Amino acid sequence: MKCRYDQPASLTPLLYRDDLADASEQGVEGNRWQQTTLPIGNGDMGATVYGELRNERIVLNEKTLWTGGPGSTSTYSGGNSEDHGQFGATLRQVQSLCEAGRIEEAQNLAASGLLGGLNREDEYGGYQRFGDLWLHFPDLTSADVDDYHRSLDLASGIVNVTYRLRHQRFSRSYFVSHPDDVLVVRLEVDHGTFAVDVDLRSAHNSELNHERVAVELSDGHLSLGGQLHNNGLHYVADMRIEAGHASCKFLDADSQDADPQVPTGRLRITDANAVTIYIHLATDYAANFPVYRTGEKLGDVCRRAEGVTAMAARRGYAAVRSDHLADMSRVLGDTELQLYGQDGADATDVLVSKCAQGVASPEQYRYLYMLLFAYGRYLLVASSRGDSLLPANLQGVWAFGAQDTNGENIWRSDYHLNVNLQMNYWHTASTQLWECMEPLIAFVENLVEPGRITARVYAGTDGSKGSGYMVHTENTPFGWTTPGAVFSWGWSPAVIPWILHQLYDYYLFVGDEDLLRERVYPLLRESCVLYLEKILHPATDAYGTTRLVCAPAYSPEHGPVATDGNTYEQVLIWQLFTDTIEATERLGADDDLLGSAEGCVSSHWVRLWDRDGEFADPQANRSLRGAVELLHPVDVGDSGQIKEWYDEGALGCYRDGSEIEHYQLQHRHLSHLLGLYPGNFITIDRPQYMAAAVQSLNMRGNNATGWGLAQRLNSWARTGYGDNAYECLEAFCAQGIYPNLFDRHPPFQIDGNFGLTAGICELLVQSNATYESAGGKTYPYYIHCLPALPAVWAKHGAVKGLAARGGFTLAMEWEDGEISRLDIIAAQGGTAALRLNSGVIASVTDCCTHLSVEVEHIDHVLNVFSTVPGHRYQCAVTTGV
């Protein structure tokens, strides 16, 4: 599938003129950039293409180019403030005040004491645009151009621009190769020759950053390097040009040959019929706490970058392009959604505009959903690969802002862990983008060492290995695990249980026991230790329910500050404990941690606040199995809703009817519904909670943007209410995307793109729930086919390559809402348990042996059969039963 346009970025109509409203270059040109340019990338490097005629611009990004961190100040310590944390004393005092019912005092102390990142402006830093590649075509006059086309092929990751200039046909291709680690720009003409000025420019203050440029005309080589003045990070852009027998000369800014319309000249190429440009971007960043550097000097980074472009140039354009195509095909695989939609020959910007106005045909809507599904997969492949040094950030790998020239990117384009980073990877496993998950796993692993320091400062651990690590809402590539400078958005230790569930969930898809044992389980275990030893204490709510709670709790980014537990924190701790227990049982290890629930009661966590929070009974049973039963994470309120706070009665009110402070009926976050999605506390098999979740979603409404609509889409899908979920899709297309399909928060945030693709998967296949048969046997992670198919998609459709937990991959076709074809590949073997909305699986054929497989029907709900690793099974579905 392709995103295609009939004009350059500068002539593409903006749907939203005020999304970056200030008059600065960041505001005016940044708005143009986020709405109309086309993204390409290889995981660490990214570029966005304008497709301009006379003065082409390609914005360049490299994901490790960050200010802040070590070197930004002489005392950088990840933002931790010992004066505020007092090695756990502040937290213990807040907890004791909560336990004593002195909530206002607890809130005041939390708001003034549980803070960090106080020198945020210098030390936190931000993601920076690397620079720009300008291509100036001196012989081109726009008035003479016709038959212009610009497109992004989502299967190949190649942007193509074609046009006719008088009697010549010009074509340009742009892609970022992962195998060769270079940005490739290919300029061609069908006959005759052309001239082009190639200008590689940094986005930084050349004097402050001590930039230097080296040019070798003999082989069309230009190297630009510098050192960020904020933190000393080295950066290099290396460019190599192959132009055959064309003429090449260097133009400085004062050259009389330099065109006044081009900001500065660099290399002029004349009499060319084909030009290939290779660019590699590099820094000396390394994910090695506490220095976060490779140890290279600037010259070392330059030589490393030169070697990359030299190798690509030696291999040649045909080989580089061929390997790029093979790589993209391998990673993207054959996952495909077919809704039988048609774009009606409209360009993508026209299609998006029609959907935003509500005048598109049903076929056009369906086509746009197919396009967005593929786009979300493509963007992750382009911004997160197996060897990427960092995961996709708030804008993936693409950003327009640079501190020295046009200002910081919105929210510094950082790593927000209270929904955004998690959402970036929601669709990774379900759409089989397996290697794209590796950077997230590595990122979480790299938070542990700095997180232990934060846990020591704020929770009072001894900071040793295994003692617990603490991370909060905002993060950078430099181990910024501290709370924020404002409690209401900066304190959120439960982000680690949240993101650890994502890692464990990934294991459930791939079934790699080595991954679980060596990487995921140690993360789960140490997080459990922190909660069991330093965080949890007993509390009784206004309704008399006693539970183990985490205090001070805050529901991002909503409601009262510093409550004694809340649904957001509790359900994430429940998920952490549940996942850890299950992982321990799978590995057959750590019985001491698991312990027994027998005789384990909440009073065993009573603490002596005047003795540094020690347990009153050091020998009491405080097992993991016991603790998970004492959390009681979800309550139903007087309005039939999932309570967001345990003292809530009717929606948004305390038990006495007074309004909960800072409550917002239509708040953008769904923090209290994480047990529905992405967790598995609330499922269709626990109807008393599911009904309350539906009530909460109805009350919250769909008044949200970008990622907020994507979160609602996924949550509604889990309820089985496909038509309600579809309303989120419609709203997303009406107000949540730009003409280039980037997610509109506003401004651009990439999480909504990823969340939308995940949501479409949840409409078609789910595998998170556990069914208990009438005989008492459980079927965890059974596969539910078409659990929330919207009525408007019911007539006919197909999907292939969707993954389910347990190592299964499905291909389905449906007619009039009923499955007409169902194939399953069992990568790991084992028992397959499938749930259909209607009908039964009448027979199963092993396509490898051509033998029939016995199917067992459980309670007229599940269809169960045994599988062999690597075999494909064709299921014959009988409907109307």
C-alpha cells in the first residue's frame, strides 16, 4: 500500500493550521513538516522527505542525538535529589500520614518532597534534529513541470518522486537502508543530463559546537562533525556521492556560483544523468551507565561513519537497494488486512480530508483503515529494529526541533512511561514485528542500574543488586529515573509494573524460555521485591475494605494528589505479581519468593513508622502468593463504574456526595481501566467487572485526540462492543491524523499510530483471557476469533498474519460476520483453544500430514485440539450452531 500525493509538501493543504501556532520557524515550518512530509527510517536513522521541485529538503534524524545527561552539568546524577528523597524518609512520612488518615498533610508533603529533576532545563535535555540535506536544481522551473507524483510505499519503505520537465522524465528515490545503515537518495533522468547542488547542513550552532567540515572532491565525499555544547556528545554526518562522469566542485557560501535561494552551497554536480547520495549519521552515545558514551574521540566517530558510506558506495546502488527490499520484506512479513475498501483514486491527503469532513464513502473509510493498519506497522519497523540503540520515542525517530536553531521538540520528544512508550509497542507481537521489540527490552534493562539509585534515594533500599529499582513518568537515554519536578505528573513508580507486563506479554507470544529466564524474569522479580519490602502497607477505605496499597498514589494525570492507593497503581501491581507468579511456575524456580498464601494477611505488612518503616512482625508470612490476594485492585462504584479511587462512591464523587478534587468526566487517560487493556484482570469471563468497565467507557466518552482515541479503541475492543470501538476509529480519522497520516495529539505524537494498529488487531483476534470450564479446568490465553467485529466490516473481510499468545498465527476470512475460512500455524505446538462468536469448528486438518485432528468442544464455548510445533491447521467452521 502507498501514501500518495499529487504535489510537494509545500503545496499540500494543511488540515490544521493552528497546531503549532507560534510564528517561529518551529511553529510555521514545523507545522508543515508534521502534516505533509513523508517518513523513512532504519531504526536509528530517520528522514522526512518534502518532495520539493527546485529546492528539495530532507530533514535528517539520528535517535541518539540528545542533549542532557552526563556532561550537561558537573553533578549530573539522573535528576535524583537526596535532599528531597532523604533515602526513603520522605516517602515513609507520606505513607504514615496516609495511614493515619491525615490525607491533606500527606498530599502537601508529597507535592513538596517527592520531587526530582530540579535542574531539568540543563540535565534532562531533549531529542535533537540532526540537520538537513538540501538539493537545489538550478535548471528547474516549477512552471515547466507536469505529471508530478510523490509517494511512500509502505512495503518497501521507499519514497518516490516523479515528474516531467519539458521532454525529460525525472525520478527521485529515497530510503534508509538497515543492512547498509545509510540514507540513500537516487536522482535519475530518462535522457539528457541535469545539475544539482547538494548541501548537507547541521541543525546546530557551528561555532558553539565546534563543527568542522572536510571535503574530498575526488570521490564526492563530505564529512561534518561536532560536539554538542550542552553535554559534549560527538556527532558526525558523512556523505558520499556517486555521479559517474559528472563534474563535481565545491561551493562555499560566498561563491559567485552559489544560488541566492539556497542557504549555503556545498557541492555542485553538473552534466549528470544519475546521482546517488549515501549518508550515515553517528554519535558516540552508548547505553552504558553511568557514562553513556563509547569512549571514542570525534575523529574515531568520523572514521567509523566514513567506513559505512564507503562500503555502501563500493557495493553500489543496485545492491544496496536490493538488500534493503529483501530486509523490509523479511521484517514486515505477510501480515495483511483486507476490508475490500477503495480509495476512489484519491490522493492520500484528499482521502484524509474527506474522512475528516465525514463525506468519504464507506469504501474509502475501509481503505483508510487498511492504510493506517499498514502505516502503523511500517512506522515501527522504520523507528525500532533489533539492533537499535534506543526504542521509538514520542515521535518515533523523526523530529523537527533543534535547541540551537528552532527550539526544542514538544515534550522533548522523550520517553513518557505512563502510557506513551507502552503504546508504541502494543502492536509489536500481534502483528509479528518480532525484532522490533528488542530495543524496548534493552531500554528497560538499562533502567535498572540508575533505577536502583532512585529506589535508594526515594524508597530507602540499600541500592544493591536485587533490592529493587524505581522509575517514573519521564525518561531519557541517560538513566533519568527520578521523579519529576512536579509531583502530579512526575511521580509514578507503577510505570515499571506496567511496562514489565508488556515484556512478559511478549514472551507469551514468542514462548522463548531463555528470554523469560535470563532477561524478563529478573526484571519482574526485582520489581516485586521493591513493592513487597518498601512500598506496600495495609489501608482501609471509606467502605471498610482493607487491602495492601501503594502510597502515595496518583492516577495519571487526573484527580487528587497522593491518595492511599488507587485503581491505577493497584491493578498494575496485581498484574506484576500475577505475571511473576506465572513466570516462576513456568520456570520452576524461586519457591521462596512465591511462598504460600495460607495465613498471609494484610496486617503482616503493618510498619513501625518511628523505626524507619520496619515491619512490626519481621517473621510474618509476606509471600508473593499471599500479597496478590490482598490487593483487591478493582471495585465497582455506586454509578456502576470501575472506581478510579477507592473512596469514590458515585462517579467523580466521594461517598458523602462531595466532588473529588480535580475530577474530569472526560479525562484523556483511562488509568483506572488498565485491568481491561492492556491487562487481564477485567475480561469477558469476569462479567461483573466487564459490565462496570463498559459503564466507565461510556461515561468517559470519546472526547480525545490521537493516542487517547487509540487507547479507547483498544479498551472498547476488549469489551466485545465492536460498534463502540468503531466510533473511536471514525473519530481518529475525523480529528486524529494529518494528511501524511502522522498521529495528531496535537501536535504530532507517534503513539496514536501504533495504538490504532493494535486496536484493529484487538477487534479481530484476542488471546488475553482465561476460560474456566464447567468441570473446573482452565484454558489460559485462549484465542477469541472476531471478538469485536464492527457491523460495518461484517459483510466480508480477511486478515492474515495476526499472532496470538501461545505461539499461534491466524489467517481468517469472514462473510456476513461469520468465519468462512480459518487457518492456524502453531509455532510452539501445544493445545489450541479457540472461541468463536457463533458456530463451531467442525473439523481440523493438519496440512502437513493431511490427517484429521480430533476437536473437543468445551461447554459450547471453546474448540480445543492438539497441535505439533511448526504445523499448519485448516479449520472447517460450521455456522448457525
